[in-house]
Amino acid sequence: MDLIFYLLLVTVVILVPSLYKRYVPVKNVPCEKNNSKDHSAILLDIRAYNQKQDDINRDALNIPYAYLKRFNKEIPHENIHVIASDKLEVNLGLRFLIGKGIKVTSYEISDCVCK
């Protein structure tokens, strides 16, 4: 009985941080369509290259989430507006960028209307 309890406890301890990182929204970063408040923010598009559609912004810095770790030095440490394809990508991308000390002022999801 004790072995089962400890295995269950270890499993929970391993899974909770990963689930938190993926599914709990990042606080104090609002969802805004087209960066309506801060026009001086740099647009960072973290969608995969093959998921982009006709709404590609030519002024945006295009670094897919899968490449953020490799190319994070190319992102300026200024106000950033993130464009992502889904909520999971937003959560992971924002946590990574904020962890690197980059100031993220807002985000938008390409297929979703911000509230």
C-alpha cells in the first residue's frame, strides 16, 4: 500500500508542473487584437510556418515557438505583442519569453476573438 501511495505521489509531482505550464493562463498579459493599445510594441509571430494564413503581418518578427529557445537572442528587449495559433502555444510562449526577461505587453490568438 505504501509503494502505491509513493508511486502516485511521484507521478503527481512530475505531472503538475508540466500541466501548469501548458494549461494555466499567464496573468497580467491581456489579449488584444492587433495590438490596439501600444502601437510601439514589436509584433512577434510564434505560429508554425505552415500554419500561417493570409493574415501574415509583414512587419512581424517570425520565430515559431519551436525555434524560440534557439533564436531568443534575436528578440529585442522591448515591448512585445505575441501572435499565436492557440491557447497552448500562447501559454508556453509567454512563459518562455517572460522567463528570459522579455517584456510581453499583450498577445492575440489568430483564430480567436479577444474578449
